[in-house]
Amino acid sequence: MKNAPKNWSLAEPSEDYGNDYFVKVFDKDTDEATKISFIIQLKGTEDYKKDEKHVKFSIRTDYLKYYYSKVDMPVFLVVVDTINEEYCWLFVQKYINEELNVEKPNWHSQETVTLYIPIENDFSNPKIIEQTAEKGSQYCNILVNGTPTQELIWKVKNIIDNPLEKSKDLKKQYSEIFNAETKVGFEFIHNQNNPQNAKKHFRSVYDKTKDDNDYVLAHLNSIIGLTPFLDCQNKIEAEKLFEYIKEGETLSKKNNIKYLEHYFYGLRLEKLCFILQSQLRDLLVTQKISNLGKTILSFVVDPETTEGIKEIFEILHKLYADFCKNLIETLDDKDLFIFLELLRMLIGMQLHHIEAVFTSTDDNTKKALFNQMDQLLSIFRDLINFTSEFDIFRYDLLSFETTYLYLIGDKQYNETVDEYINFAKENKSQYHLKRAESLKEKLSKPLNRQKDISEMSDEEIHDLFKTLILIIEKIDIDVDETDEAMVLRCAVRDLNPKRVLDNCKHLELHYGHGGQYAKFFGLASDGLKTIYCEHGGIITNRNLDNTYEEFYNKYCKECEHKIKQDFKWNPDKLSYVKSKKFKEILDKNPFI
């Protein structure tokens, strides 16, 4: 490079991957080596594509992948117009991380990538490149290693002239790096929806700052970053989650960081509420199904279930009261940002509560819950609209408003979820874009209102019992292929015989003695099914559809007595035996 400054020492790397020069910068006055070093990738072209703002240049994707994931010092791409001898440069790793990953997240799959190099990045002032390289060394270390290395090693070795000032400087540098790494983690989530890399950065900061009193705030921020990766409904993950929260609470109190005291206390209450609300939902589903018929599910709910529901409601009310008290205290401390963060948690808790009790509560209770939700959303909305500094909460506001409108049956939720999607696109948040699209898909089905079991379709009955069986027996009748799952699947499918008895009013049906599930779940259809007709004959099988298929082929195909009917199913009725003849057959054969 003939126009390189004289204080740059250029050498060719021993291991070349398209890198033309390794550059070491020396002080112009003393000729001593500085800490600044970087790599230049030189590219000459006769096709110098330049417009008013950029120089466009295409480069092989594997070069970019290598620079981004393997090279822990700044790489500058220098493009040269070989005809007019113009130069322009680009800090490659930063461009990849902040431009390509955001604007073209699938760039890795391309063979080449077109880069847009600002025309102001010329060689008129090489000092700018030196300054960019100096700042960029930390940046590249974090991207590749997740840890500060060379610059901090250099600083430690030079703590000699003024130990106190150097120590303060070192602490400041570490804090800046830890904060930068935590910020990178959050950007990986929101901008790229890349939880794996985000978690790596949070964990890196957590490990490096643990038990270090100089970097308490960085450590607390890393805990905030790590907690969303743990599922409070998973017993093992919940244990680790509450360990993190306890550590955050303890550290915040010890260092008198009031706003984080409020945050971690609120986070603990939120996660406890989610756990209890899920338990409440399971108990209410069990109770609801048991109340659908006097006989069909009379064995499911015992007094302990009702008592358990009452106890959970009492605990939840206490948790809500404690949470609201904590929320109000943040206003006394005049910390609006943490107030909004806690208000976000409270609205999420309340929505989760409404969804848990929705199908098991009366209209007056729902109305009270919805009124309260409307008030909370109004406060949340007003504060977010107060200043653009709170725009980060707008994603949650749109998510909450969509769900709320859906629950109250307002079709406006379709427009609101589209607004959520568009807001995520405008702000290039891949994380929220995925959340918004998932929410839209989830709410695409109409909300199920409570019905009597006799009014339910076969699909609704299936879903109802699937939930109950999953809660009590931990068996998924849609997925599991065990003998138990197949028996239960068949029993649930055969509970309503309408699809068979509609075929002819002369058909009679008997459910044989079932096994343990017949008694426990009230599934009278867990056993043999026998179909009889006085104009035909009798067939027995465990599967109702197979029984009817065999019966039809044998007796009904050519039958002149066949008369269709609109059979009305009564869940309390467990026998469809009408004729004296069929009763006599059953009396003589007690095992069918």
C-alpha cells in the first residue's frame, strides 16, 4: 500500500486467508509501538461502483464468515479503484454484526455478499482508521472470544506509574466491556432472535463478574439476561431460576441498588404466580370436566381438589397484593422505568390468570377481571406514549392488547396483532417479529366458550379428555404409542356413538365392562362395544368404528329396514339397549 502512513508497520500474515497485511501502529513522535494493531484486506478493481453515498463491492461469503467468527482483531477491507487510484475502507466485523446480521440475516447462505462502503471512509485521514481499530479491538474480542484479552493484559502490565489511577482506569475499561457484552447479548435476542449466542454472552459476563465487588451492576445485568432462558414450569430449570433470582435480590440489597431490589423481588413473585396459575388451571380443568355429567366423570374430583383450588386462590391473592405494594414503592423512588417493567410483569400475570380461569369462571367474575385489565393497560399505554424512551415496552403493550381483545371477543385484535408485526418489522426486531407471528397463529382459532359435553363435537370432547388425561396420567393420547395411550384414545373417540347410531334407528349398542380407566375417568367406552339389530345380527369389538364396519358389511348393506335418524346423545346414558332380545343375549353373555 503505497499511501499507507509512515508510522504503520505492514507485514504479510504467516497464515493467509485473503488477508494482505498485518498492521502495527507506532507513535509518530517516539517511534515506540502502540497497542493498536489490525489487519487489512486489500482488493483492487477496475469496476469501482460508486454513487453519491456508497461504494458497492462484492466479496466471497466464506471470507466474511472467517473474519466474523475467527479473527479477534479488527479487519479493514480496503477497496482500490485501480484506474483512478481511489481508496475506501470498511471495518468488516462491525459491518457484519450491525448491518448484515440485521438487514440480511440469511447472508450466510449466499455465495457472495454485496457490501455498501460509505464514501467518506477514504484515506484522507488515516488517524480515523487508527482510532476505529483501537476501539474495535474490544469489539472483536467480545464477538470471537466472549472475553476481553489483549487490551486488558496490556493495561495490567502497565500498572506501574500511578497504581490508583491505573486501577480505576482498568475497572472502568472492564465495566465498559462487560456492559458492551451484555448489550450484545440483548441485541442477539431482539435483533436477530438468536438465543444461543445471547445466552453465551450473558453467561460469559456472569462467570467473569461473580463474587467481584467491583462489577456488581454488570453481574446483576447478566442475571437479568439469563433468567428468561429458564422455564419456571420445569422443576429442574425452576430451581436454577430461583437461585439466580435470590442471588440478584441478595446482591441488590447488599449494595443498596433499590431499583434492582424492586425488580428481582417482582420477578420472584411473577414466577411464583405463573407456577400457581398453571396448577390452578389444571385443577379447574379437572373440576370442570367432572361437572359435565353426573355419571360419566363422577370419580375424578375429590374434596382435596376443591380445597386445593381454594388454597391456590388465597396464595395468589396474597402474591398479587405483595406485588402491587412493591410496584407502588417504585413510584415513591421515582423510578419510572422499573415501574413500567413491573407493570409489564403484573399485566402478564393478570392475563395468564384470566386464561387459567377463563372457562371455569362466571360472567360477573370475568367482567371484573376484564375491567381491571382495561385499567392496567390504560396506565401502561399512557406512560409508553409519554416519551419515546419507553418505546421498548410498546412490543409488550401490543402483545397484551391483542390477547385482551381476543379474550373479550373484540375482533379488533386482528388489527392490533398486525400493528405488532409491523412495529417489529419497522424496528428490525426478529425476536418480536417471531413472537407476533406466533401470537397471530395462536389466536387464529375462535375462542372456545364453555359448553355442556352433550353439545360438544367429537374434536372438542377429544381435546377435553386429552387435557385431563395429560394432567392426571401424564399420557398424551395424540402422541404416545403405549398400550395405555391406545386404549384411552379409543375410549375417548368412542364416548359419543352418534356417528354410528345415526345410520339406523334400529341399531342398539352396549358398552361392555371397562378397565381401570372406565372407573377413574368415567369413560364407559373403555371396553368392548356390541352392536345388535333385530333385523340383522350381533357383532362385538373393542373399537366402535371397526365394530360398525364389520356389522354394516355383514348385515346392513342390503337391508330393506334401514332408516337413518338424528341421534341425540345423552352423556348420562351409558346403555343403548332397547329390545328384550338384546337384553336376553347380554344376560347370557356377561363378558361382552
